[in-house]
Amino acid sequence: MNPYQNFWGNPKIGKDCKIAAYVEIGKDVIIGDRVMIEAFTFIPPGVTIEDDVFIGPHVCFTNDKNPPSQYWGKTLVKKGASIGANCTILPDITIGERAVIGAGSVLTKDVGDGETWYGNPATKH
């Protein structure tokens, strides 16, 4: 049995990933190779995380803008991105390659490749 299997199903997890304690990974989540996910992170269905991504502790991805609804949004975190501790990532967002999201941010918009965003709501800096 896959140790990451839960009541939502079986996510796809790449090679050489580090997933800390108390991380919830939903059904059909796709996680690339060499991804580091710190403790107490929530990743619901609809999230794809590419290779070499860092996700700090207590990060919460969301997949429903108006819960409870029938529509679940999709989120893409591209290769090499870094998301700081205690961030909230709203659905239907793309985080670009090598982008950095500062700790405590609430991300409501797409982030381009190599950009740094932080704040509540997060803005480009």
C-alpha cells in the first residue's frame, strides 16, 4: 500500500521527494521529482507540482473559490518554484518556473517565471 494513499485516492509522486509529517495530498495530485514538501501542508485534488519545487510548512492550496461547489479549480506550480511557510494559494493559478512566493502570502493571481511575490494579497516585487 502506498503510504500517501488516503480517502481521496492515490496521488502520483515522483522520485527523490521529501514529504514531511502531516501533509495531506489529494486524489489525482501530480508531484514531480525532487520536490520537498514541509509539514502540515494541504494539497487538494487539482494541483500539479513540477520537478525541484520547495513548499514550506503550513502551505494551504485551495481548489474551490466558492465552497462548497461543483467546480474544482486547477493549480500548476512549475519547475524550481519556491513557496514560503504559511502561504495560501487560491485555485486556477499558475506559479512560474523559479518563482518565489514569500512566507505568509495569499496568492490570488498567476505568477510569471522568475518573479518574486509576497503579501496579502500577494503582489509582484
